[in-house]
Amino acid sequence: MDIIQVIVLAIVQGITEFLPISSSGHLILVPQLFGWTDQGLAFDAAIHIGTLAAIVIYFRVQLTHMTSAWLRSLTRRELTADARLGWAVLWGTIPVGLCGLAFNGFIEMHFRSPLLIAATLSFYGIALWMADRLGRRVRDEYMMNWRDVLLIGIAQALALVPGTSRSGITMTAGLSLGLTREAAARFSFLLAVPGTALAAILECWKMVHATVAADWNAVVLGIVLAAVSGMLSIHFLLQFIQRIGMLPFTLYRLLLAGFIVYVFV
């Protein structure tokens, strides 16, 4: 990988992982548009580690409180609001974990078509806008019940298909269930912690068993750039989501889908 490819892909991952516009779709399309060779397993692991670092650093205070409360719920049976949120994040991760283990190889082999990405970008982009328009937006993430957690977790599993957007589909589910925009976004980001950790572990496992040596300069640079751009992306969304709503992201997804059809058909 050359330095330009490392910089572009790491920043694209950091930004698109947290905005509801599909990181997996962009990481498939960008190399195809520029004619780049596959970035390799080591770099895939690096950018997942980078985006995981972005979430952990940005939400370090809330994650510390959640983790402490969750541990107390195990040892002292104290089920506080933070403990409930910690359990919600863990239970909400189960569907994507099970589906990832069962179907990840099949999806990687059969679900990387540009036209499929265009279709999922469009469909789930419109769903995001409708959930934003029609959702009641009256609850925060601490007011969710276990049914809400299960439905958002199932929605997250759909993001295994490129073009869906993990953050987009979980925010869509949260908004549909009456969460505010900020609450839907925050829970989506917190839910990304175990999911992204699992993805990073999977990529690292593949890398260990790969025969191609890793380019460690590219790996380190990819981690740093994905982490920095990821934190900026999170900050942007949480700062402006109440004012801008979801329509700009829906329009972007539709425009990108149209561009994909124009280029690849």
C-alpha cells in the first residue's frame, strides 16, 4: 500500500463508521474507483482498532461509569441506570455476533456488488429519514426496555450487508422506538464498542493466519488516522444532529447510490 491509499482509507473508515452512510460500502467502493489493490487483512484490523479507540476515548467517562456499575450488578446485585445500560449494550451485541459468526464468510463472498450497495444505501437511507420524521423522539438511552434493546440489536445484525451502515440502521431502529436523535446516536456508538472489538479480533485472527507479512508502518498510521477522524466524526454528529436531522445523510446516500449506478452500470 502506498501512503495515499493508507491515508484515504483510514480517514474514510474513521468518518463513515460513525456517520450513517456505511463504512463497509465506502471501503469497497473507494478502492474500486481508484483501481487500488486490496488493502489486506492487517490494514483492515488496524482501522477497526482505530475506530474502536475513537469510541473508547470519546466516551471514556460514560464507559467507565457503565463498566463499574455493570461489575457491581454482578457482585452486589445493584441494577442502577448505568448497569442497565451496560447490560443493554452487551445483550444488543448478541444478534450481530451470532450472525457474523454464521454468515460473515458468505456475505464477504456474495454481498460485495456495487449495485447491491447502491440498493442498500437507498433503501436504508429512506428508512432513516422516515424514522427521523415519524419517530416520537421523547426517550433517552436510559429509558429503553429489553424489547427495545433486542430490536436495535437485530437491526445492527442487518449491517453485515455492505451499504446498510451499522450506525445508520441502529439509529433508525432507535428513532423508530421513540429515542431522541442524540440518544439514538449515543446508544449506537456505545453498541459499537463490543461489535467493533469483535470485528477487530476477527481481522487480527485472520491476519495471524495469513501468509503475507504486514506493513507495520501502514498499520500504525491507519490506527492513528482512523482514531482521530473517528473522534471528529462522533463529535460532529453529536454536536449538530439536533439541528441538521437525518435528511442530509439520506440525500447523500441517494446521491452516492445514483453515482454508483452511473459508474458501474
